[in-house]
Amino acid sequence: MNCYNFNELPFVVEWYGKMKAALLAEKIDAEVRLIRIDDRGAAIREKFLGSPSFRVNGRDLWHEDRSAYDLSCRVYSTEQGLRG
């Protein structure tokens, strides 16, 4: 599993930890790697949906259809509301 991000803000580290904990709780033996997207060109090449984004075997876990890609933050719906 890859965690894509364009900067290692505290929420990226938090989501990274939550994903690792969820995998452990489900007894899934998988490595979670942080992949840094350094510039707009890389965002376009990687079809980057925002930071953080999680992919397994190249497939985004919360896929969105888009026509444009850029360095941006991504929010997710949680029990506490939308969180980055």
C-alpha cells in the first residue's frame, strides 16, 4: 500500500498511522510506504488526487474521476466530520 502526499503535514502522518493500525487490526500483513509528490508535473503523471491518497496495487481506495490533477489536500468523511 502506498500513501501519496506532497508534504508531510501532521495530518498525513496521522492518516499513515491510522492506516497501519487498521491493517494490523485486520491482521493484514502489508507495508505502508510514504510516496512524496514533489511538483505539479509529478501530480499529473501520478494522477494525484490530493494529500493523503492511499493506493493498493495502483488503485486508489477512494477513487474520484477527475480531469485535472495538482498539488492539493484531500479530505475524508469521518465520525468527526470532514478531516484532512
